[in-house]
Amino acid sequence: MSDLTEIWVVAIGSGAVVGLLGLLAGWVLRHRSLRWQLTVVGVVTTLTVLLGVQIISRRMLISDHDLHVVLIVTSAAAVVSLVVALVLSTALVRWSRSLRDDVRRVGEGGTIVAERRGPAEFQELSAELASAHQRLAEAREREQRLEESRRELVSWVSHDLRTPLAGIRVMAEALEDEIATDPPRYHRQIRGEVDRMVQMVDDLFELSRIHAGQLILDPQPIVVGDLVSEAIAAADPIARAGRVTLGGEVPHGLQVAADPGGLSRVLANLIVNGIRHTPADGTVHVAARSVEGGVELAVTDGCGGIPDEARDRVFDVGYRATSARTPDSPLQDAHTARAGLGLAIVKGIVEAHHGEVAVENVGPTASPALGCRFRVLLPG
């Protein structure tokens, strides 16, 4: 066996023995701190060098003086490597504990800021934690708003149902006691109140289908001009009753692929909503145009504008905006009373078409906004 072969055999053998002992120590300490694991790595490396040098030095029959020199040099290197391993392990433990504290704050709702600490992997983990914390905070805010909307919806729907029910009861009692001076008028009023409650229940059912993801769409090519004309014709009696001018403008031949019933309901809800919030002698205008990526439908009314703090909530379930959006109106019948559900249904149907809906204030730049424009973007 040559000298180099013998050196290789001795080095590998001593390294294998120390490595196996190190693996055994690592398994015993597997549930301890990361500091112990890194210390085992440093000790294994150091002992491997020391044992290999000791055995090779004795096989080479060098003098005791030279052997002592080699041992001193290797021992010094071993001490330095162990110190470095301990320092690095302490730093890694500190960084890992810092990440643990960040994880705890994620659950507690505290503030987390991505920091440059530790290796790149720790920095990436810190950034992911900060991003996850931000998404959780947004989810909590959405959940809180949804819960508030649900409470408002229950309150308003209860009120909107209680009022017509009380009226129906009074009129029914008057008819039973034969004290009604005009029975046909009472019958018409009862029928109107029933229609109003039926419409409200239909809206609630439609909204529940949207939120449950059970809204079934049948997209097909639709001539937008025909759809807008039908929606305007259906809403024209309501507009006339409120002395609101209703009109529209659609390019000839403009088409969009959508569910006819769903898109008709979107337009009807937006138009009736605009009529309801536009004062007498005002105007509600419907327009459509081809834009990049699809078709845009816009309904502009004369509501007087929506405050910034309310504009983000107009599509929430059960939300009824401030007085700027709730003027006194005589049009509180089955066609216009929606218990704050109409715009929520609009948003649900549009998003089911993979589209977007938004609202903005419009009017002269030199004065406060005079109206609102609801824009629906449907993919082409």
C-alpha cells in the first residue's frame, strides 16, 4: 500500500468514526436548541482533523517536537472553529426566536415589518410573514365589514318587512270589520305591499345564490343596444313618476357575451337606483362603449355625489348610504325598495361574469360633484 493510499484510508476511517459519533450525538440532541446542532457540527469537524492528524503523524514517525507543533496548530484551529460555530449558532438562534415572535404577533394581530436579519432564507421568511400578516389584516377587515353589513341587513330587512306587514294587518282588519271606505283601494294597497315583500325575498334568494357560488350563467352574444332599450323602456314609468328624464346612447352593432337575464338585472338595478336617488327634473343616462378588453356600460345619475367614506361601501350587502344617497322619494314601492340589496346583486352578477363594477362622482371640476357614474366592465 502506497503512502498516499494509506493516508486516504486513515483519514476516511477516522472521519467515518467521528462522523458516526456526531450523527449519534445529533440524534440524541435532535429536540434541543439549534445551537447544540451547530456545535455538534463544529465538534465533529474539529475532532476529525485532530484524530486524522494524530494518527498520520504517528504513522509517519515524525519527532515528538514536530508532533507537538502540529497538535498545537490544529488545536488552535479547532478552538477557533468551535468559537465561530458557537457565535454563529447563537446568532441563528436569536434570529429564529425573532421570527418566532413575529409568528406569534401574526396570531395576536400585532404589527410585523420585514427586516434584513440573518441569512437570505430568514429574510425571505420574514418578508413572507409580513405579507401574510398584511393579508390576514385585510381579511379581518373584510370580515368585520361583512359582519357589519349582515347586521345592518338583518336590521333593515326586519324593518322593511315589519312595515308592510303592519299595514297589511291594519287594512285586513278594516276589511274584516267592514269599516273600509274604499275596499278596492285597500285591495290594491295590500297587493302592492305583497309585491314589495316578494321582490325583497327574491333579492335575498338571488344574493344567497351569488354568495354560495350557485349562480348559473348562460353567456351568449347580446346586442347591447337592444338590452339597454328594453331596460330603459321597463324603467320609464318609474322615471316619469319621479319626473326624472331617462335616456341612453349605445353604438350601433355593439355586442357582448353575457347572460341575458343577469345583465338585464344589472342594468335594471343600476337604472332604478339612479332614478331613486335623482331629484325631480334630474337626468339618468345610460351609455355603452367598446373599450380595451371588453365592453363598458355606464349609468350616470344626478344623486348629488357620494362621500368618499361611503363610496367604498355602496356595493356591500345591506348598505344604505348617507343622506346624499337617500333623499326623500315617493318611489318607495315594490320596484324601488331593495333593502340595500340591489347594488350588492349587481356586483355579484358582474363578478360572476369575471367583470368589474365601480362608482365615481361626476360633475363640473369647479364645483362639487353633481352626480354619480356606475361603470360595469365586461370582458369581450
